[in-house]
Amino acid sequence: MNFKKIAAYTACGVAALAVATLALPRHVSIERSAMIEATPEAVIDLAASNTGYQTFNPYKDLDPNLQVQMFGPATGVGSGFSFEGKDGAGQQTVAAVTEEQVVFDLDLGPLGQPTQAISAVAVDGATEVTWSMDMDLGMNPVFRVMGLFMDGMIGPNFELGLANIADVAA
């Protein structure tokens, strides 16, 4: 086989692989829930606050050198923080607050702009707290492949955050 045929077959294989990745899901959703002995109001108040969020931020546990700079109002829409650590840099801003949910816009630069939410609903004398994230991976084939592993990468961080909420909100 000559070099031109090998190059042509290789190019076809790479192109086929790239096209195949486009069949992977474009949207990724990750969710974890826990029952917490606190009121929904206490959880929402923590989540909607710059300083409150830092009391349960799981990434501070995972990276003791995480740098956090707060901005905007102390609580509510527009409240947020920028961060830089071993896993990268970005910004998180409170986009909406209701009695049962705080929605956050994240900007992870070239890694994307996912939306996160923390919801808190009273259930039988406790509060079911759900931490979720939705992300559009776009047309990037590398991101689509990474999307297959996102639940396993991010889910444990949410579980740690929920455990931290249980500790500080009680």
C-alpha cells in the first residue's frame, strides 16, 4: 500500500470519528439530591449569598488554594464570585432567586457556560435539596466525548456540597 492510500484511509477514519461524535448528546444534565435537617429558607438564603455560598462550596474543600473574589450585592440576583484554582478559572453569578430555588450562571471561559441550580423543598419535616447543572456542549466533538463522563466528574462534587449544606444550614 502506498503512502497516498494510507493517508486517505487515515483521513477518512478521522472524519468518520469526528462525525460519529456528533451523534453523542449535546446537552448534559447532572443532579444530586439529599434530605437535610434545615428549613428551605435557610438553604436558599445560604445559596443566594456570596458569603453563604462559600460556607458550603465543595471546590474549596477540593482545592485549599482556591482563590475566590466576590462581586455584586452581598445576596440575590447579581451576587457572585470569580474563582481560580487547580481545576481552572471562571465566574458564578446568581441569575434568579425564588422561594424554592437559586439559579446560577457560570462562565468557565472556553469550557462553556453551564447553568446550575440549588432547590430546596420542604418534605416531611426536612428539606429535600437538589443541586443540578445543565450544559450545552455545542458542536465541539471533544466536549461531546467529555460529556459522557461529566456526571462522574461533577456529581461527587455536588454530593460533597450537599453534605456541606447539611453541616452549615442545620
